[in-house]
Amino acid sequence: MAQLTWEKSSFSGDRADCIEIATDGDLVHIRESDNPSTVVTTTKAKLDAWIRGAKAGEFDHFAP
């Protein structure tokens, strides 16, 4: 894996506990800033499908 440049959402502000994302070609890497050794890797297409599903409410039943 190449050296990754991690980014966090501007909505996180100065918080230390946020989700960070990095890209490497077609791969997207996601981690929690307070546990950076655990990284989830997916493709841009799969992440796009998941985001569209989340926006459409497909995963709302998982939230309290």
C-alpha cells in the first residue's frame, strides 16, 4: 500500500474522534482517527453505492 494522505470531514472540526478517508487509485480506505490501525478498504464504486443507499434511507433500521 502506498503512503496514504488521510482526510477528515470539515464537519468534524477539531474533534479527535472522527472518520478519515484516503484514496489509492480505485481503492478507498476508511478508518477511525482514534483507532488508525484498523482500516476498511473498498472500491470507489462500492462506496458510491453505499452512500446512495444511505441517503435513500436503506440503512435507517440500524440506527436507534
